Amino acid sequence: MDIETIKSQIWNCTITFEQLDDFFGNKEIDQSNIIVNLLAESLRDKNGDAVEYLIYAAEKNGVNDSYHDILCKLLSVREDWQYKHEDIATLLGKIKSPKSIPFLFQLAEDYETSDIHSIPLKAMWSLRAIGNTEAVENLERIVKSKDERKSKIAKQQIEYLKEKETST
């Protein structure tokens, strides 16, 4: 299958996850440039379904720093069509770029904690994964939140980092 066919199937929601695995699943073949470009198109087109498929493709192919900018742009979208904030936060946690800290902090701030969605939790986990001084400072800002659940989660992330530091 060629990239134009893959793109058409993604945009029309006719692709299967097996087809995505077949096309993007080999981590030895870096296809990040293709996926990043398609994510940029999905942002332009406001195509949340395409974002969902492409986040899956990125995970399968292996994320790296080349995804950072487009993922942060997508993370900043607060429109109904973009509903993959949790997964994007998780990918940014795998990339561990300090450049994503302001975006992850804002994500944790903008969404309420709930039993259904864990957007703030995933954002805080990713801040913990980055784990540098700036990430900890942002977690400390969240500790001061009026939302007791957010505050508790942020404290747990800081404690985890402190325990990790003392055990090494």
C-alpha cells in the first residue's frame, strides 16, 4: 500500500489497525516525517479521527523529538474535534522534551479531574517523566491547585521523583 492510499483510508476512517500496523509498525524504518506531516494536515483539516489513527501509528513506529512541535500544537487545541489529549500527553512523556513542560502544565490546569477522563493525570505523569527542575516546579504549582485531586496527584508525582532520586 502507498502513502496516498493510507492517507485516504485514514481520512475516510476506512483503515484498520492491522493495516496501520503493517504500514507503520516496523520501528527500524523511521516514518516520523510522514506521520508528522499527516498530523499537521489533520490539524489543518480539524480531523480528530485522523489524529487518533496517526497517534496510534506514531506509537507503533516509535516516537522521537521530531513529533514534539506538532504534538504540542495539537495539545493546545481546545475544540471538540481534538479529543486525544490523554494520548498526546503520554507520547510527550515518552519523548521527555523539556520544551513540552508549559503545554503539559497548561493541560493539567485546563481540565478537571474526573473518574472518566484522566487528562490532568496523564499530563502530570508526563511532567514526572521529564523530571527536571522545571517539571518539578510546575508540579509544585499544581500542588497549590484548589482542586484537591489535582493537588494530591501532583504531590504523588513529586514524591515519586524524590524517592527515585534517593534510591539512585
